[in-house]
Amino acid sequence: MTISVAWKKKYINARAITLKQRAMNETTTIPSENPKQKTKVHWGQIIVWAGLFGLLVVVAMVLMRKQQGPVSIGQTAPTFALTTFDGQQITAPDMAGKVLLVNFWASWCKPCEQEAADLQTAWEYYQPRGDVLFLGVAWTDTESASLAYIDKFDITYPNGPDLGTSISQAYRTTGVPETYIIDKNGNLAALKLSPYTSVAEIQAAIDPPLGP
């Protein structure tokens, strides 16, 4: 009888230990990962890295343009189209065979104001010839502010916004005001990276490409 009781106690203790170990194993079991969730995380990482790579490419291109500097004299000037503030479309055929003055400006640019009246006077002088075209390109400006600027200085030559800064990027401008004189063959003849100081200075840049 004594032996039977001892055996039962030993059996009960062994059974208790087994159940305790099983419970501990079940508690510490690591759940398996959801394959779908893992796939979503994987594609999310790819998208993030792709976006970061694209941003780095854009930054690199901008830095390269700045290092190159503006278009050099003698080079073929970039072609572009300009939609004026009054809706007029000016394209490459409209510029062909003419001496072209392209002036980058902004209403918030104080140095631009220094040359505004002289540019208008020079335009009035050359306009009757028919082989000279002035174009104003408003850079990073609002339409209302640009129109107020044009009205303030009685500017009559065509002006329009640089939508998406595509024109200034093509010319690799470094700021405003900047003015590019393009000859009748489409090559850059003169470049001014600061405001003109007189009508005579503007004429000195336009007359040589016009010829005798």
C-alpha cells in the first residue's frame, strides 16, 4: 500500500512537470510571418528607395547646370516657346531671322527696375525695323505682380511667365536680371548678367548682330 501511494505521487509530479513544460513551449512559440505582409513591406522599401534615387538624380542635374554656368557667347541659343500674359503664342518660327533680346526679370527684383525704362525705350527704337524682337520672361513671379510691374513701366514688348522655369533652365540662368542677345542665325551674340545702365549700352549689344 505504501509503495502504491509513493508511485502515484511520483506519477502526479512527473505529469505536472510535463504539462508545465508544454505550457512554456506554447507560450514562447514565435508566430510565423504572414507572407503577404512581408511582400507589402518589401515593395514599400523598393518604392522609397526608388523615390530617393530619383530625387538625387534631379539634384545632381541642377548642380551640373549651375556648374556649367549660363549659355556661352557663340553657342546656339536654346529654342523655346513663350505664352504671353495676354495669351499670345510666340514660337521658334516667330523668332527666326530676327535679332532677339530675351530678358529674364521679376517684379520683386529691384535691379530689374533700374533697366526697365531703358529696355522699353530701346524697344520703341527698334520695333519699326521688324527684324528685332524683345521678349520678357517673368521668372518665379505671380501673374498679378508681373502685370502690375509691366503696367508700372509701360512695357509694350511681349512678356510672359516662365512656366515650370523651363526657359531659365534651358539658358542655365543664375538669377535676375539677365539678358541674352541672339543673332539672326540663332547664336548667342551677347550676354548681360546684371542690369543695363543705359539705352546706349543696349544698342551696343544689339547693333553688331544686326550688321550694316
